[in-house]
Amino acid sequence: MRAFLALPLPEPLIPPLLAVQEAVPVGRAVPEENLHVTLAFLGDVEDAELQELHLELEGRALPGCWLRVSGLESFGGRAPRLLAAEIAPDPGLAALQLRVQQACRAAGVALERRRFRPHVTLMRFGAGLRGEALARFDRAVAGQVALTTGAAAAAELRLVASTLTPEGALYETLAAYALPHPPGDAGAGEG
């Protein structure tokens, strides 16, 4: 089963991201209910591994964290394949991502080695944008690049199954783990 661990977005962050999606006239928008911050992509894992991971996560004290949008970025170089909202660095988010990695290792789930770049995928562009589609994308995003939001606390971590279809990914929450309110106030997540 293809799976990942992610944070669903707090409600205050969603409207500005939907506005960006509406402003971009090319590509396929990620449905609102699928917007999230991936902490660990597990790939194809066996049910037994998922059960072990679930037990590991249930048995760990998970830190709370703040989520704050700090801009937009595209991935794919000269022919962007996706548009994402950057999530600002936060000590709680870094600690949570580390705990998630530790739980995966303890459960025997091998993770790809990659630097954690917290983001929310907003739009997908298939094989990449070129020509007039790229020009329309550049014009639409030019006024949105400096997008920022206030900080909002993440409420839970989710273990999610992902099924790929021609229309996009279908997500099913397999388990949810409540997160404590992070220390400080919402401004503590800025930085």
C-alpha cells in the first residue's frame, strides 16, 4: 500500500491557498481536502509495517508545531511540474518530523534520504509547463509570490493511504494522532 505521514492544514491557512489556485489558469489544482504538509513519504509498505508504525506513533510523545505559509515556489526548473506553498521553519515542526523519521526507522520502514522542505503542493503540471502555458503561469504567479499567512497550530498527524488514479490521488486516513498545542502564541512560529 502506498502511504505517507502528513499534517492536514489548519483552517486559517486554506483560503489564501485556494485563492492562489484560482489565480493560476493552467495545470490541475490539488483538491482542498488533499492539501497537506508531508512529513514522510513511505512509498509502498506492507500492512504489517503500517501496523508497527501505528504502534510506534501511538507510543511516542509527539510535539506540537506551528504552520505558516512563507511564499510560493515551483519545482521542476525551467519547465515547472508543480507549484507549492512554502512552510516557514518552526522548531516544533522540525522536532515532529524527526520523531516521525525515528518512528519509521523503529518500525522497519525505510525512508528515502532527502532534505525536509516543508511545503503544500497546490498545483500539478504533468510533464511540465512550456511555451504559452509557462508564460500564463508566470503572469499569474507574479502577483502571488510574496504570499504569507499568520501561524496556526497543527492539530494532528495523519497516516494516509494514497491510491493513484488518472484523475489524481485518492487519500484515505488510516490513523490520526492528536498533537498538543505548541508552546508560545501563534507569533512563535514566525522566523
